[in-house]
Amino acid sequence: FFDDIQDAIATTKTLQKCLPHEVHHKIKWFNVDMTTTYKEAEVAHLHAGDTWGLCTTESFSMGMDVPDITIVVQWRVTCGLSTLWQHWGCAGRAHSKSSTAILFAEKDLFDNVKEEKRIQQQARKKQT
């Protein structure tokens, strides 16, 4: 999940470059700007295994019921906890399959990084 359409598109293109050319079409972007027909077709392709992954925005979690999603990735912590749980809830709807949720968070959000910054700021204050 991405909170920005352009980030989703750019990431899709980057992921496609990592794949052999003949399977670039297996990774796609999916957002609110797509037509309903396109969205329904892509969900069908995802169900059938013709599409391997979607770099999507919030629009995917609204009204889409794809029970066999096994991996959900959230790019950056730019949403609230309830939205994050909603995104992660897209995985594991089929109780017969295990699923994984991954969060790529900005380093500035981690306690050890915050502590390092605080120590550096204190050291700078002592020097002045």
C-alpha cells in the first residue's frame, strides 16, 4: 500500500525492471483513477494468478474481496493505526492460508534513532 499514486507507479516500474521482460505485466499499479472495469478485471487477474502483485493505494482495500492474498506491504508510516490494520487485514482472509504483513517505516520513527538524535542535540548544545 502507498499513500501516493505517483509512489505506487514509480515502485511498480522499479519492480518491473527487476523482472525478466516477459513478466513485467505481472506487477501493476492500482489506484482510484482506474475505471471500475479495469479494477474488476485486475482483481480477477489477481485471483487467477495472472497478476502477481499490485502496488496500490487505499482504493484497493475499499470493497475488494480477495481472500487469498498472502503478503501485504505498507510503504511508510503515513497513515493511522486503524488504516494500517485495515490494509494488513487484506491478507489472511482465507483462513486456510498463512499471511504476512510488512511495514517499511521511516528510520526517524524508531526509538534508537530518536535517542541518537537527542544525544547529538545535547552534545551540540554543550559545545555552544
